[in-house]
Amino acid sequence: MHPNEDIYYIPVNFTDAGRVLGLFELRNCIEAAVLAAPTVGLCTLIANLTPFSMTVKLIISLCLLVPVCGFALAGIRDEPLSRFLITYIRWRKNRRIALNKGGIIKYERKRDHLRRAGRRGAKPRARR
């Protein structure tokens, strides 16, 4: 090592940039808030219509709200739910193999195999 080279230390929280509380991506938090709004409305409706005590109403509300928000914050395979949903819709539309982060492999080999399987009852072809 040369005496005039500078040494830079990367801080421990370097990868936490752009995250809320160092754990959740901002996009996941926005999706959790969007999904929490109708759930809170449903919880309010349940609280107004049921004759239970406030503690029971609170427990019912938390049993609905925590899984919805937790699932939205965690995402699927570290992707936001909206990105996963878009990838799934594209896969259903194109009927190909979807890779992690949206990459695609064409599904030609399977198609050829299915075409050959359909000819099993037919006469065997002479090889060239």
C-alpha cells in the first residue's frame, strides 16, 4: 500500500438508505398505507355494528389490520406487491417462465415436447 492512498470506510448503515426505520422500502410502506385504508374502514364498520366491548373490537381490528399491513411491508421475495402482481399478470398473459426480478425465458422446449406427445397414437415417421 502506498503512503499517499486514502482509505475510505463504508458505514454499517450504508444499505439502509431509502428505507423507513432501516427495514422497509418506501414503496412497500406506501402500498401498506393504501391497503390499510380500506381495512381501517372495514374495522370501523365492524366496530359500529357489533355489540362487543371496546377490547374485543380492538382485537378484531388488529387481527384484520396487522396481517394486511405486515404482508404489504414484507412483500413477496423482497419485491413490492404491485411489482409482483404486474409480473404475475404478464406471465399469465404470455405463458412463459417468469424469473426473479421480472426476467423471462421462452418456453419453446416444453411446447415441442407437447406437440410430440400428441402424436403418440399416430404412425411412427421414418427417420431421415
